[in-house]
Amino acid sequence: MPEGGNGRSATVVVVPDLAELSKMFHDSGHDHQVRSPFNAHLNRQIAEAPAIISLLQSAPDEQQLPVLLLAAVHSLVLAEPDLELGRWYPTVATDPLDTDPFPAFERLCSLREQQIRDIVSVRFTQTNEVGRCALFLPALGLLDTEIGALSLIDVGTSAGLNMHLDRYEYHYSPGGTVGEPSPVALRCGTRHAVPVPAQLPTISGRIGIDQHPIDLSNPDEARWLMACVWPDQADRFHRIEAAIEIAHEHPPEIRRTDAIAGLRPCVASAAELGHPVVMNSWMLNYLTDADRVEYLGQLDAIGAERDLSWVYAESPVLCPGIPFPFGVDIENHHLTALMLARWRNGVRTVEHLGVSHPHGYWLHWAK
């Protein structure tokens, strides 16, 4: 599945035709305009180019998403920076051109048609967004104060980069700095007295869950992870480079399993090392409605047997069936709600902590 192959494939998949895919590219062009003008422009142009759209039809049905095609082309540019198209990509060009990149994009798609089809047929979008660690940190700080050492279970972990959140440096404005100087420095604007912890929480265990994890020891895999970052977001690109280097030094344990089947055994293993904390961000929207209900049911069943915490940063409008607070703007599917669920003595409570940017650039604490 997207976002790291986090869940299960949909039970019934409606295969989009060219017209529907064209609309998806149009919509992505609109949705990405603020966050990634470069990708937004390409999306709008691709929407009018059936020959390019058709390349995406080589992907598995549930993976026929505009971001997958753009990542496939980006991966070619990263692998071969001297390609003509590389002159427009900020991730490889020192002084990228500011003219229209689409003609060169179209030429590359024509010249490398089969290679692109091969890539989208086997790859999954992998958004291992380390910026979200700035959202998790205040929640984990609350749990660290409450209960002590925390053992993380990161569901939809991709390459496991977010499990290294205690090895990153944080700058909250206002709120101050947390952590020692690190190659990965995260900046997050705050409102409404976010409880920024005075120090990093104690992380005593780390286990990742993913159906399609990224093996960072494989250069092609690592490059694919970087290709899934939007080319005009240099800060995200360079910090994921730095996070990959940290992960090379501290390889995390990642279990190849799905979000539901792997949950109970991973929590059991994590609990041997500290209080188990399940984490997930922008993962639940890729599960079917039925699987989301089952995922929550698994957490409830585990929480009935042992104390457990669950920190999740997800889109309320895209995740029906998951506990979210009344009053969150469910019409805004880009909005991320930061939530903390606790199971103590078999009783579940859910706390709405705040709302945030999906990549962790800002966090507004609940009043």
C-alpha cells in the first residue's frame, strides 16, 4: 500500500480508466499547488497527456496513483543526474532551470516507457516523513512523564526512520530546542502551549511493521525512498538523506507483515522492553473501512490484556471508524489530527492533542 505498504489491499478495487486517471492528475495538480508547485505543474500537464497517463496502468490496481508515476520518473533522474530532465530537478541540479520542465518530462517518458512501466509495476509509494516526529515528540513526552521508558511499534514504518526520533534535533517556535545537535534538525511552529518536553523521552525498544519495507542497505531501495519526496522540497529531501545515514548506523528491526496480523506479536515483543506505544501517521487512510475497524478492534483486544498507548496522526475525513474529536474540520482532508489513546486496566480513553500540517511543519495544540 502507499505510505509504506502499511495495510491490506482493498477487498474490491475499482480499476480507474484513462479518464478517471486524468481527473486524478488534475485533482493532484490542484491539491499540491501550495506544497509542491513543481509537482502540481507536472500533474496538470500529465492530465492532458494520455500516453503518459497510460504508463500508470502498468501499476497494480490499488497503486494507480499520480504520486507513483512522479516518483518513478524522479527515481530515474536520481539514478542518472545527467539526463536532460535533471536540469529542472532541484534534487540533482545545482542551479535548476525555471522554465517549463514538462517537454523534457514527456520526452523522457517516451524514451524510457518500458523502464517506467517496470518501475510502477513493482514499486509502492513510500513516504517515510521524518518531519512527523515533531508531532510525535510532545505526545511521547507526555507518556514518558506518565509511565517511563517507551517501547515503540511503528506501523507502516517503511524504512523505520521515525523510530529514530530520539536521535533527531527539534526546534519548536515557540517552545525551544530539544535534543542534542543532529544531522536531522526538525522545525515546527506551534500554537496554544504545545507541551514541548524538556528532554527527549527514553526509548527502550523499536519494532517496525510494514508489508513492503525499504532495505536501506540496498542503494536502489534507498534511492526509491528519496524519489518519493517531492523534488522542490529540498528540506525534506536533505533531512531524509541524513536520516538514512543515521539508520545505517542504527539499523532498526522491521517485520514484514501487515498492520493487523503483525500487531499483537509485535506489541508482545515490545512490551518486554518497556511500555508499548503503537504509532502510525497517514497510514489508516490506505486501509479499507473494514480493515480500519479490525485494526482498532485488535488494539482494543490487546489493551484489554495489557496497558498500551497509541499515538496516531491521521486525516479524520479519510479515516472513518477511527476515534476523532467532534469539531475537527472533516472537510479538510489535508488536516492531520494528532491523537493519543490509552488503555489502562483494560479501559480505553482517547485524547485529542491537536491538529497539524501533514508533514509536521506546524502543530496547534487543542485548547
